[in-house]
Amino acid sequence: MPHVSRRTLLKLAAAAPPAIAFPATFSSRAAAAGRKTITAVMHSDLRIIDPGITTAYITRDHGYMVYDTLLGIDSSFKVHPQMADWTISDDKLTYTFTLRDGLKWHDGAPVTAEDCVASLKRWSAVDGMAQKLAEFTATLEASGPKTIVLKLKEPYGLVLESIAKPSSYVAFMMPKRLAETPPGKQITEQIGSGPFKFVASEFQPGVKTVYEKNADYVPRTEKPEWTSGGKVAKVDRVEWITMPDAQTAINALQSGDIDFLELPPIDLLPVLESNPDLTVAVLNKFGFQIEGRMNFVQPPFDNPKVRRAAFLALNQKDVLDATVGNPKYYEICGAAFACDTPLASDVGAETLIKGNGLAEAKKALAESGYDGTPVVIMIPADNALLKSPPVVVAQRLREAGFNVDAQTTDWQTLVSRRASQKPTKEGGWNMFFTFTGATEVMNPIANNQIVANGKRAWFGWPEDEKLEAMRDAFARSTSPEEQKKLAIDIQKEAYEQVIFIPLGQFRSPSAWRKSLTGVLEGPAPPVFWNVDKTE
């Protein structure tokens, strides 16, 4: 097949016919005639529907449709009541949360404090920030049907911020019978108390996911902002339609066959921006950090010298150019805790920024004892943003002397496979790439990539007692100056041990029909409460 340039592709897209015929399964009009329906193409197909066992954003997005949270945050990072308000004792050791009136699970049962305690405990088993909170917690229990009491061993300044964290893992509330499902095992039902209900009978992985308005949901009265305020469902139904081909999705948006496209290719944005019927905007102003993650329990990256050689071989510009392309939407910086933040630093990331580490990488690999073990890199071909980083990195590693086995898969298979600690010959892996919202990585406690407590850590399972001791010191510190110094030391250690590889930051616009109003910005977009549709 001849190569088609991006310039030619732009011309073809601009000249695309205004109407496209879609199968009945793609048509919200056919599925829900007479009902107000939003049809969206998200960044990925939804297959894992338990937000407590994966940090995948598509599963988090599903979580926000179905579940609610005790607390929310606004654009100033201020914590607000959501399902519950709170009081704090004078000695800062007791936090008492009181559930608001009118909360019901989707099966009609009332939400109880026991449900929420069980949900918090399940969340604490998997989330890095929650695990740190748990280390400071003496007891967590329900003292009545609507009252949750959290008692600390000593004062801890990130209690509310932990419970209100907006993204993976989110402290979603669910019935006790589901929350008691062991960590790592999927819950058997999707019963939440949020503004939409999951329609299990219409769930077709790889085709369609359907949500219907929860008529029993009682929203807060405050103006919605980020994950706080009133979550008002203004439409009857939301359908997520799977369209792996970006051109098909763009044509569908322009013709009106879909209403919302989460991640259009950045180089095709001019086509959408020129359409007067569309809005194109960045919903997450802080953007995302691209990250490379290694498997610490399988060779060859169980050897820190081999990990370090791989780190030296990489550079951010190559990855960002291939992934994003337009410098308007990306930023090169070495900060583990997000660019342009109080804790931002380039310490330890000099070769990533300058792209001058290849010769040093070859030397380091030769001295590491590397025996040619294949490095299995997973490439999600159906994810427009995440299919490029592994391709670029694979080539750089080959240039450094690594034996690379680049295996093409789809994103949902990758999300499932990355949980495996088996050898690569049994379906395991050595390296994958993801991106994380910048608001989730702004300090060493919130940043899951920095957690290094072995089998309790995020996929890759790094173990570094020195790093964990520094994270603990950061959690206890109340001095901004000391926190800044600790953050730099933590970043230096994380990069020397290659806990993860930061590959730059980017912002990605979404696009939607102007028939949609009330689309909200936030740290975990898109959310579909507050969104209305005019026909």
C-alpha cells in the first residue's frame, strides 16, 4: 500500500462526504428513538468495568458515570462535600463524615456508612495515596447508619485530598457486598449511586456501552466544577460507541452521527476547527504526562543496570514528535511531579531532555551483564496516542543494543496483560507506556508512578526502601522548603533506579457538536453530567 502523507490525509478529511451510513448498533436514534441521547466516541473501548482493579482512564470514566464519591475538588484544588460533609477534631486526629440525605444505590437500597467504609478499605488496598493514608490511620469504622469515623495515629495533612483525588484510583463508593470483593478480583455488578445507571443488557465490549439517567439521583445544589457540585443528568441516555479508526470517527462527528469525540488526532484538528457546527477545546488544561513503565520482577529489567541503560537511550522530543507532533500542544521537561509546578525539577532527567544519552547507554548496557534477553514491549495499535511511544522507544533501545520484541495488541488487552507477573513466554511483559493526568502526579504521595513498595505498587512492582522512606518523610513534612528538597531527592532516586521514565507532557483537545452545551472542564474529563443536547 503506498504511503499517504499527513497533508494528503488532511485534504481527504476536509473533502469527506457529510453523511455516513453506520450499522444499527452505532445509531443512537435507532436504539433510543424519542429520548435525548448523547453518542460519544471515547479514547478506548471499555472492557474492564471495575474501577478498583485498573487505573485505565476509560474504566475511571465509566466509574464517574455509575458511582459517586464522598468528596470532590474544584479548579483551585479545594475539597468540597459530595456524598458527605465532615468535621475535624481539635487535635486533628478524628475526621467524622456524615452522609447527606437522599442517597440510594441503583438497586433502591439506601447508602450506608458501612458501605462507604468497605469501599474506602477496598480503595486503600490498591491506590498509592490511599496506602499512605492507611499507614497513618488507627481506625476506620461506621458509628451509625450515616456516620463514618476515621481516627489517625498522628496528624496527617492529606486526609481530605486523598479521599477527594480525582483520578485513578478514585475512591468510588459502592455497596458493601461489592466492596468486600477481594482486591484484584472484579466485582460482579455495576451498582453505584451516581447520576447514571449502567445498562448491563446492552453492554457489548468492542461495540457499545450504554448508560441511562438515574431518576432517583438527588444532586447537590452547588454549581458543578471539576468533580464537585451538582451532578445533574440532563439527558436520558449516553452511549459510548467504539470506532477504532480515527477518520471514521471524525467523519461521524462532522455528519452528526456522533455528538462527542474525546481524542481526535491533533494533526487533523484543523479540519474540525474549520467546521462551524463543532467546538474544539482542551478540557484538561493541566494536560498529561507520558510515562514508560518497566517490569521489575522479570528479566532483563530486574537488573537496575539494564534499566539504567534503557533510560539513557531515550529522549522526550522523539516521543512527543511522534505522539503529538505539534509543539503547541506539548512540553519537554524532566519533572516527575509535572511541569511548571512548585515541585518541578529537571534533576536526573538531563539526557531525556537533551537526547544525548545514546553513547552512554551503549556503554552502560555493555557493562550491565545484559545477555540478550528479549525486551517485550506492548504496542496498543488501537490507541491513537499510546501506539507511538512504544514504537519510538523500541527503535531507540535497538540502537542501544537491546534485543526488542515489539508485540502489537489492543489497549484493553494491554490493560489486562500488564497485571500479569508471569514470564514473557507465558504472556508476561517487560515494558509498556501510558499517560497520567498532570493533576495526579503533582507530589510524591499522589503520584502512583513513584510508589515503590513491591507487590503493593502499581504495575511493574518496583521495590525501593530508600524511596519509600523519603516519601514517608515528605508526607510528614509541613515545610514547603523541606518538601521541595525531598521532592528533588525522590525524583533523583526514582530516575537512578528507573522507577518510571517521564517522556514529556501534552494537552489533547476534544471535539463535540454545538448541539451539546454544558461540557465541563476538569482533571478527569470527560464527564457527562451537566451536559445537555438540543436536537
